Amino acid sequence: MGLVLEQILIVLLLLSSVFLIGIPFVKLVRTLVPSRRNPVRVAQERLEQARLEAEAARLNKETEKVYEDLYHDVLDDTETENRRKL
């Protein structure tokens, strides 16, 4: 009976050491070995990102133009009001 219990404890000790050492080792190997990526998918993602950035730049430029026009309109209005006051 004591021999069977001792063997069970040894097996449990070995299994726990496999989990404690093996799992971090597998994670380390996965981080060191780069995953195979589909080059077509990567190119599509980059193209989509570039398209979105171009759209954002265009909208930003249009927004700056609108704010600049608004700023000049407000300046003209305040100048006109100041002239009326004088």
C-alpha cells in the first residue's frame, strides 16, 4: 500500500513539474518563433490603413479650411462692429 501511494505521489510530482516548466517553455517558444502570416492579408491590411489615413488627412484639411474661413468671418464681423462704435 505504501509503495502504491509513493508511486502516485511521484507521478503527481512529475506531472506538476511538466506543467510548471513545460507551459512557460511552450509560451517562450511561441514568442520566439514568428507565426506564419498571409502576405496577401498583410498587404490588404496595410492598404486599408493607408486609405483610412488618406481619408483622415483629407477631412482634416477640409476642416482646417472651414475653421480658417470661419475665423476670418468672425474677424471681419468684429472689425465692422468696432467701426460702427467709433
